[in-house]
Amino acid sequence: MEARNIVQRYAILFCIKLGDIATTTHEKLQQAFGDDAMSRAQEFRWHKMFSEGRTIVEDEERSGRPSTTRTSDNTARVRELIRSDQRLTVNMIADEVNVNQEAVCRILTEELGMRKICAKMVPRNLRQQQRDARVSVSAELLEQVEADPDLMERVITGDESWFFQYDPETKRQSLEWRSKGLPRPKKARMSKSKLKYMLVCFFDSVGIFHKKWVPAGQTVNQYYYKDILERLRESCGFVQTLPQTGSFITTMRQPMQCSL
């Protein structure tokens, strides 16, 4: 990383000797180094310093910086900072430990074996009581399945979900393979459609049993679901609601198509 930055700084100094402005110099860096080119802000900063008369391409030593940045003491300090706050950026850690950013990156990845990842999106975070309840219900269902292997064929479960008129493509979905030197693809930023509809869907082990689009303006509350379950009971036979779950067990082996 440090050697590549030094080469690009020499390139900036060379472009300044040719009379290139900062924008032109940045375009040439991107053309020459591709994805490894330094950022626009960093290039502008070095371009300004070289234009003002600086000729040294290496980073200046900070006061109090140790001669060897990747020491056991610095590694321990970085580990303590990460344990106290796992959302610290490399810049924050570098300022706190008083070492350069490249050294912090090497300490995190090579010595501590860490990498920065995004949070995994889940429908909701369950409390411990809710987790215990789900484990208990799952164990009860397993016992019932062992006693009656055909039980799952008579289970109907339901759920509701929002559907937008259009859903924009995410940034990760738009990833493309590009050769070095080619510009990044561009796309207009879009937000989700304001028009959305709720779908209440019931399904069994075979597939979708019934689906119901909720009319616009309809409030989905306990009274609305009560009416759905009553009409479902009339069409499918006796319906038993499992505790702590949203599943329904019917007495019919193959539930008939019903209209809600």
C-alpha cells in the first residue's frame, strides 16, 4: 500500500511539472492505476502541497510516533479500542494510537485476523423469552410429528407482506465485472414506490393455499384477522391455532380451495 502511494505521488509531481491541474492529474491517475488509484480528495491534497513547493513524497513523521508502528503495544491498544467500540473507523484508531492508517489496517487484518462486515438484516430481534418460547413450541411440534407423521400435511400457516409497485435494484445487485481502467457504472438513485399493497397469504406443505390482497385503507388488526379465520374455518373445517405461533392445523388431509 505504502509503495503504491509513493509511486502515485511521484506521478502527481511529474504532472505538476507538465502544468496539469488537479482534475486532469486525477483523471490520469485513474487511467494509469484503475481501482488502485488514490481518492480524489487525497490526490487534490498532494497536488496542492507539491504546487506550493513541497518535493518530499514520503509522509512526515508525527511527534511521538514510535519508529516501529507494528509493535506489540500498538497491537494491544488497537485490540482494546476495538473491544470498547467495534464501529471505530481506521482513521479514528490511527489518531488514537498515533500510527498511520496502513499500519492500523495491517494490525487489524494480519495480526488480529479481523474484517469489517455489515450487519445482517433480520425481520426483528427476539428477546430471550421469545426465543425460549419458540424452542418450546418447536420441541412440541417435533413430538407431534413423531406421533403423527402426516401432521405437517395438514398444517396451514399464514403471513402478510407489503408489495411495492416497483422496487429499485440494490447497489449489490448492480455489481458488474469491469476491467481495470474502465469507469464505474452509474445509475440514478431511486426510492421505493409510494404505492404499496398488503398480501395475506396462506400456504401448506404443498404450496400456496390461498392469497388475499388487503383492500386499500383497510386496517389489519385483530378484528380483521378474526373475520379471516372464521371464514377459513367455514371453508376448511375445524381450525386449531397453535400456541405461540401463527400456524393453523386443519382436520382435512388435503385442504380445499377457499375464498376469503
